[in-house]
Amino acid sequence: MSLSARDQAALWHPFTQHQTAAIPVPIVSGKGAYLVDENGKRYLDLISSWWVNLHGHSHPAIAKAIYEQAMTLEHVIFSGFTHEPAVQYAEKLLAILPSQFTKVFYSDNGSTATEIGLKMAYQYWRNQGQDKRRRFMAFERGYHGDTVGAMSVGKSVGFYPAFHDLLFSVDMFPYPATWLNDENVEVKEQETLNKIAQYLDQHAAETAAFILEPLVQGAGGMNMCTPRFLQKLEKLLRAHDVLIIYDEVMVGFGRVGADFACIKANTVPDIICVSKGITGGFLPLAATICQEKIYQAFLGDTFAKALAHGHSYTANPIGCAAALASLELLKQSEPQRAMIEKTHQQEIANMAARVAVEKPRYCGTIAAFELNLGGYGSAASRTLQNRFVEKELLIRLLGNTIYFLPPYCITEAELKKAYKIVAEEIQGVIA
Ligand SMILES: Cc1ncc(COP(=O)(O)O)c(C=O)c1O
């Protein structure tokens, strides 16, 4: 039996309607920006394998760090015990974040990172006797993961109608998405800020935090906003004492050009959630990082004030070793990230000139545009998706959105060639 057939007999895949989905492509190895299937076909990975891979597949430096750590210490309970990779990684991560951040809380995926951020913010107020601050604010089309809290703050993304009755209520605000030559951007930003200001005038004393994906909303459609908007938003929320949680699960570790979106936007939230690129795509790991005032609010004589959260694999030593190796590579990747951004800048304009694309945009190493395909799961979108696979490109459409989010090891020639093929395939399907 082929691997695909065995897969179909035994497996249930994430975010997949198995009745209509294509048979999964059996991948046997990965090297650099390529994944190789069982017939030897090589796919150029333009989405970093669900946005996790930073430096290329099977990078030897990360593989070696994992091997060495596995031979030394593979796991130890992280309550009451500690170890060098966890401490060292926290120190190094804090060193590249704004100096206001002082504590790292580990977990194992993006959903848990945001879930912990929400719990931290909620209990922060409770621990100080401000029990009324229970509301959360979020942006429409934001996505923060698939656990119950994360779904609640991300419910407007449209993935979860089956669970709506289960979710807690969250106040949503329009996201001022922008693109190249968008003449309306300042108006949209002001409208959103006005709505938020109005809300805060009424509800600030009941509000715990605002959670958002800074600069780029991922799963909601690679929607981009300006640093200027984030700066104004920060000012507004600070004036009302509402905590700010940045979900940098997708944008962290260089995706937006700078190491983190908060740095690029010149803003300092209270809590930052990271995962995905943290280990360069090798192992599940996540971190929720906070300012000292948050940590201090959890200190007390009894357990009641402690953060009741933990996972069996919290701060897994092998994951932390992979993260340390990935961080070293991140420091060397700046020229590559700059090249990717420059190529996006040129190619996204070329694409807009050649094909009827809408809202072309880029931010650092991420570029996106819209096509009139009929939305999620439409026949046109499935056809296009399959054509990309036939052309040996790994691209995953988000409804009408096509985006590029490649690993940093991709070459300029590879990226340019991918843009050319994508334009040709779109012309084939849309024409
Ligand atoms: C911004 C953002 N937050 C949270 C998550 C959830 O991460 P995970 O899939 O690792 O649970 C994702 C995943 O796509 C994400 O893009």
C-alpha cells in the first residue's frame, strides 16, 4: 500500500475536509527550501511548512543541537526543576526583545502561548482585586489558535461556527487592513481608533486586555496594518490601563524584517506570545513573555495567586536546544531577510501589472494579494492549489488570498521563478 493510502486509512488531518480534500502528498525528506516526495519530486516551500521553518529544512546546525541535547537530557519536569537550555534560551530571547520584558513562560504551541497570555492578563487584574476587568478586546479576522480561549478571541475569523456556544464573549473591532497605494488607510485607521476610544470610555474599567497580531494577521488572510496605527492604538490602550497582548506566533523571529513586530512597530506590549519559528520548525515549543509588573502581580504567600498553568512538555530541553541553535542562525539571516523583502517589493508590483490581483501588499518577508476565487474551498481555489502542487510549489491558499512566506534560505532566483510560475498558473485558471 502507498504511504498516501496508508495515511487515508489511519489518519485524520488538521483543518481538512476529508471528503473533498486532495490525497495528501507523501513527503520523505527536506533540504533547504525544498521538500521531496516519495517519487523524488521536489517542492519549493513558499509557506515555510505552516509558517514554522526559518532557515531551511533539516538544517544541520539545529539537527546537531537536537542530537547532542537528546544524548544529554531529554526531559525533566519543569515545576521545581530547571536546566541550562531553558535558562539560556530565556536569557537570549529577553536580550533581543525590548528591555521591559523580563520573564519567559514556556509552553508548546501557538495556541497555548496565546491561551497563557489571556490567562495571565485575566488573573493579573484578579490578583490585584480588580475582578471587574474581565472583558477581552480583539480584531475582526484575528486568529490566535484553536483552544477554547484562543478560539474565543479569534472567533470572527470564521472557522468555528460549531463551537460558538462554547466560547466566551469578546468585543471585536474592525482591523484597518492596508495594501500598496491604499489611499484610504488613514481614514480606516481613524475610524477604528474612534470605535475603540468610544468603547474604552464606557468599558475600560471592565476590560482586561486587547489581543492582536501586530502588523500582519495570518490565518485571517495576511491582512497588514501600519506601525503608525499600532503606535496610536498603544497610546489609547495605555491611557485606559488596558493590557496589550501581542500574538507574534506567526510574525516573530524575523518574518516582518525586524526580529519581532513590536520592534518594527516601535511599540511595547505587556505580553508577547511566540511559537512557530522559535525552533526553526524542528520541534513544538512556545513562549509567553511578559513585563515585570505582570510577573510581580502573581507573587504571594499562597498558591491562589500563582499561574495555574503547565504542560508535560513545558520547556522541553531538546526544544530549547533547537531554539538556541535557531536563534544563532536568525542573527546571521538579516541579509537574506532584506533580499526577500526587496524581491517581494519588485515582484508583487510585477504581479499586479500582469494579473488581475487585488490589494497587493508585503511586510518584511511576507507578501500577499487577493484573487477573485470564490473563497474558502471554492472549485477555483482548489484547482489553483492543485496546479501549484503540480508545478512543484508548496503554496496554501487562504480563501481568496495567495501569499508567500518562504524560509530565509530561499534564493532570489528561486523566489523570482516562483512568482513567475504563480502568475502563469493564475492566468490559466482565471482567464
Ligand atoms: C498568529 C497565530 N497565533 C496562534 C496560532 C496558533 O498556533 P498553533 O497552530 O501552533 O497552535 C497561529 C497558527 O497559525 C497563528 O498564526
